[in-house]
Amino acid sequence: MKIILWLAVVATANSLNAQTDAKRIAAIKQAIPVIDKLYSEYAINNHFPGYIYGIVVDGKLIHTSQSGLINIDQKIAVTPQSDFRIASMSKSLTAMAILKLRDEGKLRLDDPAWQYMPELKNQQYLSSDATPITIRHLLTHSAGFPEDNPWGDRQLAVSDEQMLSMISKGISFSNLPGVTYEYSNMGFAILGYIVKKVSGQPYQKYITENIFKPLGMNNTYWEYTEVPADKLALGYRWVNGNWQTVPLLKDGAYGAMGGLITTMEDFSKYVSFQLSAWPVGANKESGPVGRSSLREMQRASAVSSLTAGYRYLSGRVCPIVSGYGYGLRQVIDCENKVIRGHSGGLPGFGSDWMMLPEYGVAVIAFANITYSGVSRISMSVLDTLVRLAQLQPYKKPVSAILEQRKNELVRLLPDWKNAEASGIFAENFFLDYFTDSLRNEAKAIYARAGKILKVGEFTATNNLRGSFILEGERSNIEISFTLTPENPALIQEYHIREVGKR
């Protein structure tokens, strides 16, 4: 079997992780045979020309397994240094460039796009009250353009002049700008042009100097003729039981939507940078844009779909909700795992990267076969890793005020003696809760729990909300509360319940 597929799992080290680095690495290594089998079977069943995948933890490649060729005729084997086109995975780099220019004060996301491309100004929208297309609309696939994957994939090599000429003739809209999500390659080609106009540099040069070089991505290209021949992955299509070579397209105006050519080693640096935005903290900034801008990119701005019957490859039904941020997709599954990344597909190629930011784990996959569908296997690999390695999300830090209110509340329970004079409750509290009822409820639960043996650590939902466990002789007690936006913050909401022994 001959294929070009590489998966990397990138896990960031953080002291807040529920597992130590050593335990996480050991647990992931134990899962490797299962992941090997998942990829092997998927590649065979989908006629991949070959495959390579690897697992990276804390910036280190801890496992690779590979088979196949990047060039079938010349029998050149795939390696971690092989360069291949990653198609629409390029889009988030375009979005990052836009945010970098925004952060430098050179544009605003709600600027009308025609300010930077005048050919857009006098477009005939579907109604006279339509909102002009903004940069934000382009970033979120909500500019009103039609979905254009088959057509857009063939536009990669067109020049700026050809693109502007087409737009000048008028765009055919499928929706009003700002109303709904619909995937558009043309929208990201326009964003690439905006990067060029605002920066004063060709799009490709701007990305190379402002993103690739700072991240150390030194083997990443836009034009395939610049890639060393023994490193360039050729694309294939499976037709009538054979692989047929798909001609490579030159780079052009549509490169901003899908023209990037890179190695797994290089792209894993980019994914590691995306992961560095989590968990939220006061760490030193160390990349092309700030971590707050990364989080802004990753957060869904437009909902794209609900898949109520989604199944992982294990067969487990797990509904998912999908959305789109700035050049990145977001999926939330039935277990509230938040997955972000982007797939890619062009004639001859298929790719994908996904991350679980709150777990510090990401999956990257490349294939040299048309529209490989590797995103499906990537979703299941992430799910399998979480389950087999028992990975846990980062623990959110507990603010000083949460810890203070917890300790004050524990001293009041279960009698609620002098609670109204304690000064720790907001003005609404005793209008919404009644002291006698609070006392009776707490005493009954404490009586069933028995002697309190331990006050557990606080688990923060955010800076002003969370819960903790009181461990009792016979059962445990969970107490949760929410604080107000005042300073100092006061308890506005409170709940207590009996839970089983853990």
C-alpha cells in the first residue's frame, strides 16, 4: 500500500493538566497499537496510495509509522520531511495574517471589503437592504457567496487580474451577506488580496516573513516548482482500480484559500502555536499574533450544522454541532469536547488538522489522494486517544475570591448562623433564598452524609463560578455557587446536593 499520510498529536505541557507529562506520554504510548490499526484499516479501505502518521507530545515526536510513496513512478518513499499540498488548511494562515494586520491597526474586521477591493463596491445583492460585505463576513464564510469547492479548487493558479476581472463583471450571490454560513473559497482569495493591499507585499511573501519564519517553518512553500524534487509529494486519484497522477496547479490568487505546501514537521509548529493559546494565562507572548487573537480565531462565529446522528468510527452515536471561526472550524460533541481545526481537499490531496485545545492535544493528517476524507478518521483518533489514555482537560485556575468565598461558606454550613450579617452574599441572595429553608436543607443532607472527613479542592468553571466536594462518612456533598460582577464579588447563587462516594 502506497500513501502519504501523516498524523501528529501535539500535547502541550502545563502544570494545570490533571495528568503529569510522564503519565500522559505513557498513556498515549499504550494507545499507539490501536491508533496504528485505525489508520491502517482506514487507508486500505479508502485506497490511499500509502500513509505515514506520527504522535508528538510536548513538542516531541514519540512515534511514527509509515508505508508508501510520495512519487509512485520514481518510488520515492514518504518521510517526515516530505512536502505536500494541504489545500484549505491554508485558510487559517490567511485569517491569522488578517488578524495580525488588525492588531497593528491597519484594518478593522467590520470594514467593508470594497475599501480594499473597489471591484466589490457596486455588486448587485439579492435585496436592496443588504449589508455590504465586510472582512468579518469573508473570514466566517458568511459573505453570501455560493459554496464553490469543485469550481474553486480549479482556480488556484488564476492571477489577481483574472480574479478582479471576474468580480468586476458581478458576483452571483446565494444569500445575503451576514445572514448565514456557506463555505466559500473565493472569499478567502479576496482576503489574500486584502492582505496584499494592506501590507504592500505579495500575500505569499507576507505570510512567509510574518508567520512561517517566526515559527521556524523553513520547508514550507507556495509554488511547487520551488520544492526539491525528492521532497515533493505528487497527488493521485483512484480510478478503475488504479492510481492516476493528478497534475499540480501553479500558485496564484487563490493560494490564500488552499495553496500551501508544507511538511509535517513544519506544520506541527504552527499547530503547536495554535495550542499555545490554552489554557488562558499570563504567559509570555511568543508568536506572530497574541494568544487572545488565536482564541478569537478559534471561537465559532457562525453555526454551520447540527449532526444529530453523528457516529464515531467505534459506532458510538454522539451528536455534534459545527461552526466556523476565522479560517477554522469548531465542533462540539455530545460530551462537550470542543474540537477546532480545518480540513483540506484538492484534486490529488486530502488533509486535516484538529485539536482539543482544553486537553492540549492536536491531530494533523495529510494524504496524497483526492479528497481523502481523513477528517473522519482524525475525529475518531482524537476520541480514541482521550478514552484510551484517559486524558483530562486542563483544570481552570481557582481565583482567590472563589477560594475565599468557599472557605467562608463552609464555616456557615450547615447552620447558616448569622449568614445574613456575614457580608459574603449579594443583595439578591436572601430575596431568592430563605434562611430557614437553606438551614433545613443543609442539615438534612449533612445528617445523611455523616461526619465531614475532608473539604475537597475547588473546581472552577470560570473565574467566578464553580463547585467543591465535602467528603462525608456515608456520602459526599457537592456545593456550587456563582459570584456577582461586583468587586469584591459576592455569592448570588448557591446549590447543595448529596452525591455518591467517589
